[in-house]
Amino acid sequence: MDKQDLSKQIHELDVTVWVGKSGIESVVDELNDQLSSTNLVKVKFLRAARAGSSTEEKAADLADHVNGEVVETRGHTAVIYR
């Protein structure tokens, strides 16, 4: 898959995982389930989840929990691939 195809897929994705005040641990199972059926998942980090950390740091931490990698972050949204 080339970069243009990947960018198009990312753009068309809807956010399906929201990380809130309960933190990333509360969404790990859901994200694992979604990554099992599709290889890209868009994750939104709400203000309560960020609490002093950047979106990039939180996304990297979440990706580590699900053995994935962060493809892109924009604002408070990240795309995780596995």
C-alpha cells in the first residue's frame, strides 16, 4: 500500500475508539478487537485522558499495549495500525 492509498484510507476512517478519564487501559481490549477485524483504527484522546501528556505520547503508549504502531497523529486524534 503506497502513501497516497494510506492517506485516503486514514481520511475516510471514522473515530471508533475514544480514550477518556479512565485512561488507555480501559480501551485496550476494544482496540485489540477492532484491530483484529481491520488493520487501521482511529482513536480520539479526550482532554481528561491527555492530562499533561501529548497526544503523541499517549498514542505511542496505547500502540505498545496492542502491539501496533502509530501511523499518524493530528490534533488529538491518532491512527493505529497492526
